[in-house]
Amino acid sequence: MHILFLSDNFPPETNAPASRLYEHASHWVRLDHQVTVITCAPNFPQGKLFPGYKNRWYMMEYVNNIRVIRVKTYITANEGFLKRTLDYMSFMISGFFAGLFQRNIDVVIATSPQFFAAVGGWLLAAVRRKPFIFEVRDLWPASIVTVGAMQDGFAIRLLEKLELFLYRRATAIITVTHSFKADLIERGISGDKISVVLNGVDSEHYIPQPKNHELLAHYQLEGKFIVGYLGTHGLSHALDRVLEAAEILGENDILFLFVGDGAERRRLIQAAEQKSLTNVRFIPSQPKDLMPSWWGLCDIALICLKNTPVFSTVIPSKLFEAMGMGLPILLALPDGEAARIVREMRAGVVITPEQPVELAKTVLDLYHDPARREAMSKASRAAALQFSRAEQAEKMLAVCQIVVRK
């Protein structure tokens, strides 16, 4: 089977969509399927080309036996709604035309969170007369309104109509949470065409490991109890509240480590400087193959989002990576699927989002209770083995095979 996949994120970018696609596609090619990924030149989230790449109209490379087609797009940083929309629409157009020239494809898949890529995928599948699978990673545009990037109004109503159009026209839909599936069914989409393929973890790559002493020394982290936030620093993550918790805790051995990039990173660094916080470190985005070493520095994995109902439906992919590393989880999310996983697996603590006093107190409690952390660590690693990325890739492949046989 030849799978054509449209996604505007792919390695060497390290965000969740890029990692999920790469790990799924790597598994599929090991099973002797052909995978062609249409994407853009790597630039997320800073809007700057990665070394060795150019923003060309068409460039082909092979990444771990995955055929990757990179197309020209309007490149901008991951900030500012209008510019990002132009970025998305340019990929929709260039990705569609690149897809016209791919031979012997059997199925077209396109992924969100933004769904202009899905528009290109649907149109391409229609022209090529192939089944179209829409992978839904986020309830976009609802999440746009939630983070305040756009006001609810006429434009949002139009985007919602486009969203429902794509759901209805898709041959099959794959959601990354059961809550997303329930939401689509409530809005009139047939549950028969929706499959749930959760995020997962490469359990051979993300494994418990001792702290890297070179990294500890280089970044002056020795002797610190490290609360790690690894991932995108965006509008939805409420990281300013984490800085408030750091300010409450003050001077001691506890340090908050931020690794990643995003629209809010610069502002957060400025805020930390204004508060004269010495118990935080900001590390820029790191290559994917180094992420286990950074996770390995952490004593607690912090995963947080804003306190809004939309995010009760989300399961952040970093949850599975942190569990793979055997880390105690400190989850600051609205009560939902992610919270249920952490509670049922006894892998960590769930607290109220955007409550810096509660966050600070919970961190301090865990700092003083190594036995509790050890129990959570063992439970976390055991839980990760139930969310193998290979198993999830098999589920998604099964959906592809079903729609191709129809």
C-alpha cells in the first residue's frame, strides 16, 4: 500500500505532529508499505529555516526510508494569527499540487491541528479519486478561541462550517482522543467512520536513564531538584502561572526547567528576568534524538494547559514520553482523559490548572517525599508500555487498509 500523508510538520522539527507522523511512518515502511510525506521546509516554531534546508518549490529526500517531499510555503514564526493562516494556506496550495505528481497512491491522509492541510488533502483525494482520511489532532477552530488568538464571530463560524464539511467528506476520521470522537458525534458526524488512535511513545527510545552529568554541569543544574516542562511554549500552556509558582517557592534546590520554543517563549524569559527568578532555566528547542537526555534530567515532568473545558478533551503527547522515561507526572489540566490516565495508572498527581499556589505546594510535597516519587516513577513506566507507538501505528494502518478495500 502507498500512503500519501500531508503534514506541515515533520522531522527535524520536534513538535508532537512531527514526532507522531515520523514514528508511525517508520513503522509502516518496516512493514513494507510505501509512505510519501508532503511537508514544508523545517522551520517550526521560530519561522527560521533549519540548517541545510532551503524553501524550494519541490525537494525530495529520504528519511529512514520514508519518501519526503518538501514544498515551498510562506514561512513565519508560530505567532500572529494572520501570518500563520497565510503559512497554512500556502502549504495547502503547494501540498495539493505536489500531491498531483505522486504515482500509484492508494490513500491520502492529512492532519490537523490547523485544517487547511486537510482541505488540500481532501481536494487531492477527490481529484485523484482516492479515499481520504482526516487525522484530527485538535478541535480547531474551537481551540483558537480558547487561547484568545481570535474572537468568536463570523470568521469562526465560517471555519466551523469548513471543519464540519471536512468531517462529512472524509472517508474516515482518526482522532487522538476518545473525547474528540464524542465531540464529533455530538455534532452529527457518524461514529462508524471515526476511529481513535491515541498518541503513544517509542518505548525503546524513551526509557529511564541516569542524569547526563555533562548537561547538568554545562547548564549549572547540579544538585537541583528539576521540575521539567519540555515542549511548545504557546498561548495554551499557561506557563506564566508556572513562573508564579517558581516565584512562590523562591530560593532552594527546586528548579523549573523549560526546554522548547514557541510564541510565548520570549515573553516568558522577559517575565522571569523582571521577577529576578534564579530558579528557572530556559533551554531552546533540542533535536529529537536528544530529548530523552533532557527528560532524563527531570525529577518531575510538568504538563500543563489553560483551565478551559476544551482542554479537558486533550491528551498531550508529552505525557507518554514522560511516562516512557519513568517520571512522576505533575498534570495541571482540566479534568478529562489525560487526568483519568494519570490517576488510574497512579503515575502522578493531578492538580487544578492555572493555580500557582497549588502547583508550588504540590512540587514542594513531592520534593520532600522521595518514596512517593519512586512509586509514581515505577507506575509511570509500567503505564507507558500500554501506549506503545508501534501498537497505535498498527491501528492507524488498519484504518487505511479498510478504506482502501472499500
